[in-house]
Amino acid sequence: MSRLIIEPETSSRARKAVRGGLLGNFVDQVDIFLPVIALAPAAAVVLSPDPAQTGLIFVATLFGRPLGAAIFGSLADRYGRTSTTKVAIAGIAITTLLIALIPNHDLGGEATLWAFVALRFVGGIFLGGEYSAAIPLAMEWSTPRQRGLLSGGIMAMSPLANSFIAALTLTLLQVLGADDYAMWGWRMPFIAGALLAVAMLGYYSVGVHDSPVSTSVRHRTRPLSDILIGPFRRQLWQAFTLMTGLWLFTQMAIPVLTGLLSEAPQIGPTTVPLIMLVATLVSAAAMIASGAISQRIGRRRFFVAFGGLAIIAAPLALMWAMSAQGAGAVLAVTVVQIVTVSAYGPVGAYLAERFPVSVRSSGYGVGYSLSMVIPALYPFWLPGLQSTLGVGTAVAVVLAAASSLLIFGALLGPEPDRAAPLE
């Protein structure tokens, strides 16, 4: 990927920072998805026989990430993005490894669940800090005309990480069997995640440096307050609006749709993982394409056009996916992914372009992370909407609302100068 993004005359430092942004986000996303995917087949044995309690782990990570973005984004703006990234990656490695050492519920009892909750909250802080520092750093080192493609590549690391964990989990289940996986095999993906983080820490320690633009400016002493209530508050809340639409896309098109498919009689739960795996891989390619398209037509124009398409296509594709079967179901779910989450492609470049260098990590991290809270709490507000409108209709309405927020959020801001170096 980095060979496609970096021009021949670009410095070695730039190439290393771009690779770090790509691979670092993959590692970050692996650790984000680990409890969701790797623990699912073993949750009743590892955590608690009561599945409702395991939702606390998800909530802990959810609230840790915006806090981490605020803390580490501010540190990155004040003291440097590379050093902040290294601290965040080290924290990810430690907390992920400690999770692999937690005893199962039969030994630890309730303490097991609370150990997971505590470590995922702390880990969420470090996870939110990693992308708040590393992605703006990669964007600052990239050449202007390649920024859209780089953004698409970085955002594509999320579905690729999802697919990687799913494939690893399925392989371990096949090799070890369900019982051994639940007893001890679930620890292996967490150990793998910790080792990946250690490898990235080594990479950043020997080869990645802060960009010239970030070291040449006078840093603000209060970047967080500057974006929340200060001179850059308009940029933040505009980004928050746009990103809320994108996170609604994510929740409806991935976990909610997965649940609907599992309950659909023509599909069934055993076929759903394969369908989602195929659709997710296609969405990764679509994110890269979206980033490249935004470089040609403009980020703002891309988001407005995408939202205009999605407001019609996303609800229709969802309804198709709920009724399709066989190969048609794979195609329908893939279309849902394309007309929803592929819009993330330009996000890395867009958020970096919306904030000046003095508050870029704070603006990027908080704008990206804070907006995920309300969409991710859908288990609390979606059932009421479904009881009123119907199960599928409610999800279709939320997708239309997400499209509207994407359009409105884009229109609230200007078209960033995608042809100029970041300043």
C-alpha cells in the first residue's frame, strides 16, 4: 500500500510514517474487535453464564475511546504525535496481554467480568489515543495528491482487522474444538493482538518521526478547550454531525444487520459469518476507492453525493438483504456495506484537513470518537423504535437519518483544500 501512496522523491521518514499509519491502524482495530469476535464463542464459559452482563465490556471500551482521544489528542498536539503514539501503543500491548491472563469465570467468579471491564476501559483509552496521534501524523507526511488514497487505505484497516480476527477465531475453533477454545484457546487471539502491538511499538521507536509542519508551529497550551468551546468549536461540532451519520451506518449495517440475518429463517445463524466476511472484505476495497474518488471530486462533494445516494439505496438494500437467500443474500449484504460504511474512505484525510496543525490530533480524535457514543448505544434506543415502526422498517429509517446527517454535516463545512500540504 505504501508504494502506491508515496511518490519516488518522498523521504524515507514520510514512507515510514505512512506505513505506520496504515499498519498501526490495523493493529489498533484488531484490539478493538478482539472482545467482540474472539470472545463470542466462549463468553458463557469465560465471562458469565448471563450474556447480558458481557455487554458491560462493550460499554467500557465505548466510553474509554473518547476519553483517550481527548487525553492523547491533547498530548499529541502539545508534545508530539510520535511520542504520544508510542505511549498509546505500549498501553494497548499491556492491557491486551493482561486480558489474556484473566482466569475464566469458574475460577475468578464475578471478579473475572470486572477485570475484563476495567482492562477494556483502560485499553479503550489507549486505543482512542493511538489513532488520534498516528493518523494525523501519517496525513501530515503524505503528499497532497495522494492523501485521499492514503485515507481510504487507513480506513480499510478496520474491516480487514475484523476479517483477520474472524478468520483466526474460526481456525482455532476448527483446530481446538469449541470446548478447548472456551477453556484456554480464546487467549491466543489476545496474545496475538499484544504481540502485534509490541511489533508496532518497535517500528515507531526506530523509524517514525514527527512531521516538519508539526514541529515548526507554536503549540497551543489548551488544544482540547480550543476545539470544544474555543475558536475551533465550529469545526468540531460539524465533524461530530457528519461522523454521527457514519457511525449510525456502522451500527445498522454490521451488528444490527448481523442480528437480523441470524434470525431470518431463509439464512440462519451458521451462514451469517461467511456472508459478513465476504461483505466486509468488499467494503475494505470500497473504502479505498472512496478515498481515491474524494481526491478527485472533493471531500465535501463526495459526502453530499454519497449521502444523497445512500438515503434511498441503503434502506432498499437492507430490505433486500432481509428477504434474500443463498448467493442473493451475499450480494445484498455486500451492497448494504458498499452504500453505507464505504463512506468512511475519505474520513482520515477530511478530519485532518478540517483542523490546523496546532489542534489536529485533538480535533481528529474527539470528532471521530465522541460521535460514536449515541450510535453505539443503539441497544437502548433502537428496540423502542422497532416496536413502533417494525423491526426492519426502523433500521431503514435510521439508515435514512444517517444519510441525512452525513449530507447536513458535510454542508455545514467548507470544501477542504485537498491539493495543498497540511498546515
